Amino acid sequence: MSLNDRQRLAPEELKSHRYLGPDDLRSFGHRSRQKQAGFGTDEFRGKPVIGILNTWNDLISCHAHFRQRAEDIKRGIWQAGGFPVEIPVMGLSETFMKPTSMYYRNFLAMEAEEVLRTYPIDAAVLMSGCDKTTPALLMGALSANVPSIVMPGGPMNRTSWHGEQLASGTDVWRFWAERGAGRLSCEAWCQLEDHIAASPGHCMTMGTASTMTALAEVMGMTLAGASSLPATHSGHARMASATGRAAVELAWRNIRPSEIMTRAAFENAITTLMAIGGSTNAIVHLMAMAGRAQVPVALEDFDRISQTTPVLANLRPTGKYVMADFFDAGGLNALLNEIQDLLHLDAETVELTPLRNALQDATIWNDDVIRRRANPVCQTGSLAVLRGNLAPDGCVIKPAAAEANLLQHRGPAVVFRNYPDLKARIDDPSLKLTKDHVIVLQSAGPLGAPGIPEWGMLPIPKYLLQQGVRDMVRISDARMSGTSYGACVLHVAPESYVGGPLAFVQDGDMITLDVAGRKLTLEVSDEEMAKRRASWVAPRASFSRGYGKLYLDETTQANEGCDFRFLHADGSQDPPPSIY
Ligand code: FES
């Protein structure tokens, strides 16, 4: 039976009816408080209550349009006969949160789960955009398993400076390197601030935000075409309203995220991740989401699919264009149309139709932005998973965004104990680094940093930048921004903080990176490694209370998604919250 065949619930079967319907003391209280808020009985009685989880705040500028979009969503909910309730939840600001927004992804996921569980919410609209907000809200929705639909915030406008098109994030790194090389003045660098982020919306490259909203779409959790719409396009407001209407239908049919985010949906997401040349961060987020969905997904699934999927999106940081160009060229569905044979087209979506339907009228209007199969950006290998004695539980590299000559490389390590050590010494000429050195950063992983920050695009020494060096092999247990690039080996697991082999690398050790062979090798004997391990002193835990303590006690390694261990347990037999 397809989801569209599902019978509608009677009003008395809605979860919210238990709060607002019966003639009893508790329901009297609930109804009277709705009236306190200014709503008459006819406005809410017998209607699905749709929670709008709004991740707006003044410090998450990517969501600057979300207050208006919440009104657009409400309009749609009212039109479809639902009752909207807007609920602010933690906005994860990629730019402002320290040590990193990733540290709080699980916090928002827990908040979303409990909001959906405790309130009389029959379905939810998840307002996401900036990097971690999409995976966090989906993780929460999966755990609560309340009908949900994502309203993607949309990328910001394209923008230019001195006649050159800019890309938020990616060009910050690029111009910072130019400044380090002495080729960009301080004044010019300051001028960039006025231009680099020119409208509401998330980063306009195929960074983590664009990647995760695209994956939400291909997994069936948004309306067709929603993720490619620029934030300021009038169609974005129309999409928000339509999302509200769709949420009402999801509530009546009681279509749960677990019925949409199936193994087929996850495979579609991984295939799409490769075809769009998406962010390495998506691997960590998809592993966490799969854990919540109780869907088995392994790192090897990413590598297997990577080896048979071409990169077709010619978008920065891998390619040339930005998200507004992608939208103009036909958007995600046009790209998916080109790889139909690699997708599970029967996978169903929140529109209660198979993915196939979304692709029917999709057309590529510019085949330099969205490449044809015969002319891909890369034939295969957007992302690669490596293993070896330096990363027994795996690590990740994005070959499509690295200098090709570095994908097979052997060089001596230069080791930095932590991020402050890196900042203090990287430009020290006495280190005498060459372009052949392998820069290694320790203590930057899920627990060591903590929060597995986006430090993985380790800086290249200024004196090498001045010599024209723009890429080197760099290895860490950190992540890197989806807008970053380079031969950066990331997510090394186990991380150095817990005594992974990365902790025992020393200056001068030879390291071999072999992307084709999927190998990362530290050329140190087992005996020598055992000696180093025996003299290793485990670092002191950085938190003894509060959220930090919970985080340190429960967070898994990168290859498992950095989620909280206890949230991957099967809670399907746990009782629903009682309202009495
Ligand atoms: Fe929000 Fe890049 S800072 S998506």
C-alpha cells in the first residue's frame, strides 16, 4: 500500500484531540489557554495542530527571513484547515557558536524531539537552513517520529566584488590565503565584508547547508524543488505556504518520518551527495540520522556509491558556479533526472508520491552548471573513505576538491598537538616546511576539541603561500567546512583524544596517502607504536558538569555520526507521554 492510500484520521484520532477535545478538567485547561491566546473554539477544535519549529534568532543571519517565512507557513496551514503554532527552538549559527555549532547539533535534536513529544502537535514544519539545523531537526523528528516536513531556508543571492563572482565561505578561505601571500591589501580584505554575504539565506556554494537541504529533499522530506529555491525568490514564500498545506495533509494521514526515511531514501541521499559534490560533513550527519532511523548504513556505503556516481553539479567549492546558478539551470530535480538509473525512484515523499513524479518535468537549462552524464565534472569519486593503521575506523577525503597530484603522496609529518599550538607555530619559518610535508593536527575531534570543529582545512604556512603553494596534504580528526577545499584528510577515527593512532604521530614520521587504494598509512612499526602508546598520558576531561559533561560521556566517534549513544537505542516500546 502506498502512503497515498492511507486513510485519513478522524478528528478524534489526532494526538491534539487528547489535549483539546474531551470534556474533562485537563482539556478545559488547554482550551481556556488557547482562548487566552486569542483563539476561539472554532479556530482549533477538530483541526490538526501543526508545530512550526523555527530556528530563527538574531545571531543566525542565514535565517534572517524566517520570521516572515513562519507567517507564510501559517498562511498555508490555515488555508488547509490546520491550526498553526510557532515554537522557537535553538538556532545553530554556524558563524557565531563556539567552539562549533556541531557541538550543539545533538542539543537541538533533543530539543526538537521533546518539543514534538510533549506538545499537542500532529505534524511539524521544520524550518532549517544553516548547516547543522537540517540534520538536527531531522534527527529529532525521526526520534519523535511525528509527521514532519522540512522547509529549507534557501541559499543567499549571488554577489560579486570587483567584477568577480563571490562565494560565501569558499572565497573567505581563498582571499585569506591571498592576504597571507601578501597579494591582498588590508583595505581590500575589509571591503569584502560588505559583499561576501549579500542577502538572507544560507551559504550559496554546495557547502554543508546546500548539501543537507538537498539531501532532505531527495530523502523525500521537502516539497519537490524546495531546496534549490533562493531564499529571496518570491517562489520561496510560495513554497513555504505550500509546505504548511502539505503538513496538514501529513497530519491527517499520520505519515511518519520513519516511513519516508527508509534504507532506499538513505541510499538516494548518498548517491545525491556524490552527484552534487556535496560536503564531507554530510557523512557524519547521515550516519547520525541513520542511527536515529534504525537504518543500517556503513561508511563503506559512501565509498561504494562514490565509485559509481559521477559528479554532475559544477558548483563551488568543487566546481565553478553557485546555488543561484544551480536553480536557474534547473535545480536539484534536473540533476536527479540525469541519474535516474542510480536512484530508487519508488521511494515516497512527503507529497505522498514517489520520487519519480518529482523528476517528470525536470529539465537541464544550462549543461555547464548541471553537467550531462557524458560530460561530468568528475567521472566518480566525489568523496572517498580511507582506512589504514592511522585511521583503523576510517577517515574521509574529498578528492574532487583537492589538487590531483596530492591524491597519491608520501611525506614527513609535522605535528601540532592542538589548535592553539597550530595557530602559534604554523607560520614559524624555523619549522622549514616544504610543500611535501604532511601537516597533522591532533585533539580536534568529537571529544578532543570538543565538537569536531571545522578546523580540518589546516592553514598552509605563509612562506609557502608566498611561494605559490595552495594545497598540501593535511590530516586531522576535525571536520572541514563544506565550503572548504584541499587535500584534507578528515574525521580520523578513533580520534587522538581517545588514544587513536593519530595521538602517536611524531614530527618526521613518514605518512603515505593513497586515495586510489583507499589507504592512509603511518610508516611506524607496531613495536614503536606500542612503545609510544605505553607512555601516552590520556588528556584530562574538559567538562565536569552540565551539557559539556553529557556531551563528553555520550558522543560517539565520527564514523558513527557523533550522536549521543543513548539516542540510537530503540525506544519504540517506550510509552507515549501521559497528559494526565
Ligand atoms: Fe549559515 Fe554558511 S554560515 S550556512
